[in-house]
Amino acid sequence: MDTQIRIVIHGASGRMGQALLRLAAERPDLQLVAAVSRKVESRAIDGIAQFASSELSGLPPFDVAIDFSLPEGFDGILSACVERHAALVSGTTGLTPGQREAIATATTRIPVLWAANFSLGVAVLNDLVERAASALRGWDCDIVESHHVHKKDAPSGTALALGESAEQGGAQPRYASLRAGDIVGEHLVQFTTLGERVELVHRATSRDIFARGALHAATRLAGRGPGQYQLRDLLD
Ligand code: NAD
């Protein structure tokens, strides 16, 4: 099928990468051309060419890279996309301010979507938090996020994005992070005053929601002009 979008999964051996590989294989509109991980342990995952992060110059032609890796792997895939004039969808969190600036620079040449969270529920939660913050002026605002013990960054990228929404509504959020067991991701935004409390909470029970959101965004981003896109621009 010549309308297939050629994708590279970057961070393929990870928890998100595995979900992306499985769900991408179910989509006839996507052609998975390569899987990139920090190191390659065996040379093929179900017939897909595998590359180490040091081998990005050897990638076959692709339209979009989907990156769920770690900050130390991000610069390489961003450069590879700029060199190939390919789009980048990234959900990697914990990026440095310099890396955020590098995204802004790259968007003069390629389309890029970076999002702290690819779930529809969290997109709605962001709106609710902004509305609640603006209606509950002067209340304490606390964001409590819980994730599995392997998660490296804290507070989570999603907690920081929720905090930005709260600030837009006029609140001054504080953050608390819990790392326990295999929690996929929970975010509680709590507004408290004397004698009452409002709690807004999102619980992710499967990584598939993030992977599906990223694959959907990749199909919408391919072929667009250079620029920095938001998830809400690509939800249709
Ligand atoms: P993981 O530790 O299970 O996997 C990390 C992957 O990155 C592995 O494939 C590893 O080989 C690769 N990697 C590590 N260093 C690299 C390097 N230098 N170059 C290239 N690849 C490298 O992590 P995970 O749980 O799959 O999460 C991956 C990222 O996605 C994290 O930043 C996490 O916070 C983020 N995340 C985002 C969302 C979202 O919706 N935006 C959802 C879940 C996770």
C-alpha cells in the first residue's frame, strides 16, 4: 500500500516502545521501518530492522519518528529527523531547558509534536484543572503523582503540565511524587480550603492509551509543514 506512513520507533525496547511496536503492527496505514534502542540485543523483532542509538545514520528512509526514550537519547533522534526532513512525535519526559530550545529551533525545519501525556483523559483533566483553579481563587493547590519504581524523572512531565494549567487559572501548585510498584500513572490535583476539598484525578491503567495517542498523532503529523504542534491540533 503506497499510502503507508513509514515510522521509526525510538526507545523500542522500553515499556512504551513495546506497546508502540505491538499496536503499530495492527495498523495497516503504518509501515514500521526500524526500531531503535540504546543497545541492540538481537537483530530483529518480528522481522523489523533494529538499530542502536549509535547507528542512527544508517536508518532507512522514514516519514515520522516516534520517540519514547530518555533525555540522553533525545538529541540523536531530533538531529536524525532534521537531517532526513522527517516529522518527530516525542513523549520523552525530563528534557532539559536546552533540549526544549533545540525543539523550538528544529521546528523551523520539521514538524514536531512533544507532549507530556498522550491520553485524551489527561487533555480533558488539564482543562478542568484550569477552570477549577480560576473558580477556587486562594485555595491551596497540590498535585500528587504516582508512578512505577523505574520512572526516573520527578515530578512527572504530566504533573508539570497540569501545574501550568493550574497556574493559568491563577493557582500556585505544589508537587509531591510517589514511586511504588508497577503503577502506570496517577495524577491527583487537589484544591483545599478550610472545611472542604475538591479532588480531580486521572488514573492510567494501561500504557496502550499513550501509545495509541502517539500513533494517531504520527499519522496526523506526517506530511505537515515545519512547526511546533500541540496534541489538541491533531486530535481530529
Ligand atoms: P524505559 O526505561 O522502559 O525505556 C526507555 C527506552 O529508551 C529503552 O528502549 C532504551 O533502550 C531507550 N534509551 C535509553 N537511553 C537511550 C539513548 N541514549 N539513546 C536511545 N535510546 C535510549 O522507559 P518507558 O517507561 O518506556 O518510558 C520512556 C519515556 O516515555 C520516559 O521519558 C517516560 O517518562 C515517557 N512516557 C511518556 C508518556 C507520555 O504520554 N508522554 C507516557 C509514558 C511514558
